[in-house]
Amino acid sequence: MKNTVAILSCLIFVISVFAQHDCYLRDPDAGSRSRNVDFKHLKLNLELLPEKGMVKGVVEHTFSPLQKEVDSIFLDAPKISIQKVLLNDKEVKFDTNDKGLIIHFQPALKWETTHKLTITYEATPKKGIYFLGWNEATPQNKTLASVRKQIWTQGQGIDNRHWIPMYDDMNDKITSEILLSFDKKYKVLSNGKLLSFKEQKDGTMSWHYKMTYAHAPYLIMLGIGDYSIRTTKTKRGVDFIPIFPKPLNLLIVTPKT
């Protein structure tokens, strides 16, 4: 009888333990990354060299510490060449590795403060941003040649890190803006509201887009090409911009009455 009671007691204990704790094999890639700062806004000034497949940029990150003291942060930037890093307009020390950029702060940053991090860089990315048609032989149809030359991005899920040094994870939401000058023959599209576009004396057009709603970093996008652009609105009054390659002209036929 005593043995039976002892066995039942052990079984009850084991069942209670398993009832309180999940049993699983640990996935090292599961869950969001821990972070020691809150990124709030990303401002990107770009120069694109499509024939070289190259991105030159200056990115500004506005952020605040999430810990009492923060003496370093890591940004995703695989194979990006980092030229200069400024914290609040003063140079700071940094290191790079195959995965990204480690920035060191001396003295450490404190809670309830806001800072601006400015990074000058160059990249020749194989992911995230794609330069199509810029090095192809020119076909006889020149219109087709123009349409083939496009630049577009695909950041989902973690590919924007290949052309922007950034915290590239969905557990931090930011607002963003992009400033870019490009050949005036092409249209430039990006997230948010088009604040300005102006023709320059060098034959380029400068574009400035700004997104005021917080979003995951992978949603930052660019689309550049010989497009026709038409602006319309959704039922809720939000601007919506479908784009079409110019040769695909839309023909609206009105029946005779």
C-alpha cells in the first residue's frame, strides 16, 4: 500500500510539472531579437549607380536607449562598406564584421535621451535592391530598352539590410523618408507622401518621400523606371498610386450614344 501511494505521488508530481511547463526543442532562430535601443525614424539620402549595381548612401537613425546605459549597438549591414559614423554630428568608433556594424559610445548613452546616428556607406548588394537592364545590349526597339531599365527593392523579410545599414527586424517600428536624385527620364516611387520633386540643372530630378506611419523596416521600398503614374484615392481617402510601363497605354473606350 505504501509503495502504491509513493508511486501515485510521483506521478502526480510529474504531471503537475509538465502541466506548468511547455515541452519543446529549442529553436535558436525563433522569437524576436533583443534590442537595447528604440529606433524611431530613418532618413536616407541615396545616390544610385545602376551600371555598377552600386548604392551610395547617408542614413540617419533617430533613436533612444531602452536600458539604463548603452555603450554599443549592432546594426545589420552584411558586406556594406562603412566609411564614417557620427553620433550627434561627432565621429564615434565602430567595428564591422560579416554580418554588420558595431558602434561604440563613450560615454555610454543614458535613459530618456534621444540621439542621431549618421552613417556614410557604399554597397554593391546582391539582395534587397535590384538593377535590371542597365548592362544589357540595346535591342532594336529603343522603347523596350527603356522599359527594361528598372530599379526595384524587395525587403521582406530581412533583405533591406543588404543596402541600408539598419536594425532589420520586425520587433521595432519606425517612420522613414527617402531623398534621391535620378535621371529625369525616369520616375521614382517610394513609401509615404511625395513631399517634393524638382528638376535639377544636371539633368536629374530630385525626389523626397516621407512615411509618417510607423512600420517594420522591411517595408521600405523604391521603384524606379520609365513609368506612367496615376494618383487616385481609396474609399477611405488614402492616396493610391498604381504604376504602368509607358508602352502599356490604357485605352478607355466610350460607346457612342
